[in-house]
Amino acid sequence: MLPELVPYVAWLHRRFPGSATTWHYPNDLKLIHAWFERPLALLRPSDVDAYIAHALKLRHAAITVTRRLAALASFFGFLELTLAAPPACPVIWRRHGIRRPHRLPRDVSDATIARVFTVIHRARDRAMFALMFACGLRLGEVRNLALAGLHLDPAPGLLPRLTVVGKGNVERSVFIASFALAALADWLRLRPRAESPAVFLTRTGDAFSATSIRRLLDRYCARAGVKFTCHQLRHAFARVLAERGVPVTTIQQLLGHRRLASTQVYLHVSDPVAMSFYDAAMQQVSALIPLLGATEVPA
């Protein structure tokens, strides 16, 4: 690690314990430093201009470039808090902000998900991905899931649930479906005794990294001849609920979204109310436009 990043990384871990930010930001700063080949504190706005042009020329996603700029701005924010005469931040958002395209989430069918589960034979991995699909968990929420957050033997009339720590270090409770509960129980019977409080452990008894979990799913997808991401399992969870008429506010609560608009993005093809209204309206219009069976009239 770069010496100048050591206190910054320690600060990140204090501010965002367990967050993916503590992993992404230092790696982003290392990449920026490698490109400039000089101390980050010496960068100027014109340097940021050059980096953005370079990154976009290489077709880096706008969201990735924006996150790297956010990491750089965060580092200079740390310097401002800790140095008597901090350098000026080279990231000027009105100058360097990139307008990102707002794309809809890419759906993955239940059949495709089921196909992948047919090739996952390790109990740990089946439980891990079952929780993403059955509970709508983010990758980081599965990675950081602790034994103390398992409530698998509830009082009569209540459902088994998990306590997870989501974005912003905010806790929420999520219910767990029977098939995911069975998969989790299988893993807990095999889970080695270890000092780590994490539910999911590597062969060496350590907690997983986010990258390792992604690579696991990629390998299983390749084995099954399909491709989707961990986040698409979360999207499929929201779609399944929407297709069965669960109110959008309930889906919002289960996903842990602060803003309803964040949830509505997931329902772009699954809103039963919108489909019902559209179908009823278009059936009436179809009666006025008898196109079926029309014959071509010569010009």
C-alpha cells in the first residue's frame, strides 16, 4: 500500500466499517496514482481533466470513473481534516462530473437462476447465493452476515429472519424463505469452528472478500452456460415479489431502499398494476382498430 494511504485507509475503516468503500476507494486511488506516477496530493484540476479523457478513451464505464473521482475527493477531504495546510482538492464536480446514462436493471429469469443452482453442490455456496435470491441481499450484506444476525428459530406465528447491515451501515431485518433456510442450515452444520463471526468462511477460516464471491458466481455461471451477476439475483428477488402483487412500499422495506424511486427502477417490467391498466386500455383500443385479418389492397 502507498504510505500516504495508510492513515486514510484506517480512517475509512473507522467511518465505514464493513463497507465496500473501504476496499474500492484505496484500490481506485492506487490506479490513479499508477497512471500519474506522482503523489496524489500534487494533482491539479487539469490532471483530473486528463485522467477523465484517458479513462473514457479506454471505454471505462462512467459510473466507474465517477467512483474513482469520488475516491480522490474523499482522500483530499481526509487531508483537509488532518493537515494544518491541506492542498486544494483537484476534483471540481461542476467541471468533472460525468452525466451517467440511467439504464434499467438487466433481468434474469427464474429458469436461468435454477439452472445455475443445479451445478452448485457445495453447501456453503448454495446457501450464499440462495440468500441473495430469496432475501434480496446485496453482495456486501452476504459477505458481512454475522452469526449473531441469524434468527432461525422464531416464536410461533413469526418467520425466520436475518439482521443485515446494508448501505450506510444501516441495519434491517429480512425474512428468509424455506428453501434458503434449508440451504443455510446445511451449511451451518458443516461450517468449521472459527473465531470469525462471519457466517460464510473460506477454507482457511477467513471471511470472504467481495471479489471472491463474484468469482465464485462467475465460475458457476460458466459451468451452467449462462451469465448474470450477484446484483441480478437481488433484482430477481424484487421482480418475483412485484409479479405476485406485493406492494412497492413493502418491497422497498425488504430491499432496504431509503427512496421509493430506487425500488421502482427494479419494477420496470413487473408492475402488476401498470400491466393491468395497460392491458385493459389497449383491449378497448384494439376493438376500434381491426388490423387482424386485413388484406392488402393493390396500389
